[in-house]
Amino acid sequence: MEWTAEKVAALAPNASTERRGKTLAQPSKWTKLGTNGAAIWGECRGTGSLPYLPQIDLTGPAFKCTCPARKVPCKHVLGLFFLYVDKHDFGTDNPPEWVSVWLSKRQPNKIEEAPKKTIEELEKAKNAKAKRWEKRLLLMASGIDELELWLKDLVRQGLANVSASDPVFWSSIAAKMMDAQLPRVSTILKEAGALVEEHPNWIEIVSSKMGELYLVVEAFKHREQLSESMQDELFNMLGRLTKKADVLEHQPKHLDKWLVIGQKEGIDIEGRTYRRTWLHGTTSHKNALVLDYAFGNTGFQQQYVVGTLLKGKLAYYPSNFGQRAVLGDFQVEALSPDLQLKSFLSVEDLLEHYAQCLNVSPWLSQFPALIENVIPYIQKDEHYLLVDQEQRVLPLKSVRAQAIYKMLAISGGQPITVFGEWLGQEFEPLSILVDHKMMLLS
């Protein structure tokens, strides 16, 4: 991949860090610079006696620095990167030990081969796992019973007549669901409570979410009548976890050239820093979601830049509708101007396909969609819309004004192609196709 100043700037966590990084993009700020072709590193003068040591793996990119910055990449990493793309002389050298050690650990998806177990050990582990699952099922069943009573009481009183604006109303039932080992249900209830405070049309959206929870209740009560795959959908929705290593080891691999088509970062209702990166297979035309979490000051282990093309193998988590996935080792490929992407031609086309996917996976929380020939509008009451050529409307989720005005400026009243997430009642735009390249909106 050929790095440019624009692509480096897109990695910055905010505008101020980008500006500070550019001020460090001067050779006089650095005592040493080096590269081996796959990585770059340097020693940046600081206020203390010791220099800061930023390093960048260009194949990711991935980066690390000895400074205490909470947001990554820090200004030292950005300064080093800006120097590199400005063609300053780094010299070719073998990396020092502090770089070599870090690079040797840069194998996030490597699966260590566990020592082989005997048949007796395998059988014992299987039985222990089955007992744990039976115990959890009993807890889940008690939680589902309590949730059913709560939902029926809510319907009898009506959302307008309960204390929906009181955070305790939602947090108390959410805590009970967590105790019953129903973490996803707990999260949905917390999200509903937040919507009451934040969304002007909260009654309609929260009512829909409560309907989805009642579907969960009925599905759990009649789970023995569901197919095995639909039971898996149900338990995954309720919060059953699958380890990333198990996905890579046991699930089929899909080799393709994956376009990084959209991305969203934020902090979820549980206080976790997350990043959703959407990939689009240019041959298979499959979409894939790479979901990452950052903990503490470590930042995300791997960086993905919207608009880049990655060649590699991908494995989907078990599901009737393959969506969340793990991307193994990959190489960055050059973009072709005649790149073909699968898109929806109208709002009706999108909604019909969404309905078909709900038939096999009823609890889809985000549905990826690249839709053509839509024009962005702002209504007088500041409601944002996308309107297709048949005058069908996609209501937009409240997003930053920067994203809306960027779409309006690029559109100029003409149809555009937008990628985003359909959330069941609202569409959240994430990126836009401009001159055959994807551009992040916010």
C-alpha cells in the first residue's frame, strides 16, 4: 500500500493530535530514524532525558509508542508517519531490539497448537462443559420468566404511563438479566433507557425493541421446537460467546480481496470502546463485520483504513447469516478503478433483502447496506433523509452535522452512493463512494 499524508491523517484520533503530529514531522525533532521496508521507527526528542520511541508496522498499520498518551496513534507516531510519507531519508537498517521484540509479537491471529489430549481427557472436558451449560440454562430460564412478566406489565400500563424516563426503571431489570446470564438482553434494556433520554421518537423505537425482546421470550420457551441452527441464533443473541481462536480454527475460510468499506468507533452502553469495521468481498460480494474492543491505553491491535483493499482469508462466526468475522493475515492490494461492488438500487430493494435475512436470523442488530442513487435531504424540523429515485425515503439516525453536510456538499442535489448500517427503523451513513473510492463521513 502506498501511504499518503491524507491516509495518515485519517488514522488520527482527533484533529488536535493530527496537528501536533504534523509539528513533529521535522527531522530536527528526531535523533534517529530507521526502516527495514516493512516497519519504521525513530527516537523523538521529548521534555525529559529519554526520547520517545514510536514504531510503526506498515503492513497493518499498527503502532506503539513509549509516551503515556491515552489516544492512539499518538502525536509521535503521527509525526514519524508524516515524515515517512514526505519521503524524508530514513535509511535502511535492521530494527533495534525494542522494535524486533514488538514485531515478533505482532501475530494477533496465530493459534498456538495446544498439547493433544487423551480420549478420556476430551470426554471429561465435554461432560464438564455440558454440565456448565445445563446450569446456565436454568439461570437463563428464570431470567426469561421474569422478563416475560415485566414485558407484559409494561404492555398493560403502556410506555406512556410508566416511569420510562427514570433510569432506575431500566437499570433494575437490566441488572436482573445480567444475574441470569442474559448479557445481551441486559444491554438492550440499557440502550432502551438511553433512547428515552436522547431520541425524540423514542416511543416508536423502544416499542419495537420491546417487541424484539418478547420474540426472544417466546423463542426461548419453545426452543426445543426450533431447528438446531435457529437455537444457535437464539443463544448467540442471548450472549453465548464464541472464542476468536475457535472461529479461526473450526470455521470455513473465505479467500477474497476485501474492501474496507465503512467504519464506526464509539463507546457502548457498557462503557467499552469499540470499533466496527465493515469489509466487502470484491469477488464473493459478501459483507463482513470485524468487531474490535480497546482496553485501557492499549488502543486497537490492528488498524484498518476505509478505502483500502486487503487480500486475505476470513472466517465467519457461526450464524445462519454470516456477518461478524475474523480476518486472518492479509496483504494490502492496489485499488483498481474498475472495482465492482454489490449495491442496492433502491430503498425497496434494500428493505426486501433485509426482510429475507430476518427470516434466517431474526435478531440482526445492524444490517450493512451500500445503496445507490439516493439524494440527502434535511427537513425543516432537522430530520435527515435519503430519498431514492422512486421517492422512497430512508430516515437517517442522528449523526454528526459534519457527516450530513459532507454528503450534501458532495451530492449537490445529485444522486450519490452511500454505505451504512440499516438499524431496522433508521439508517446510519458511515461512508460515501466518490470517484470509485470510499470516503469516511465522520
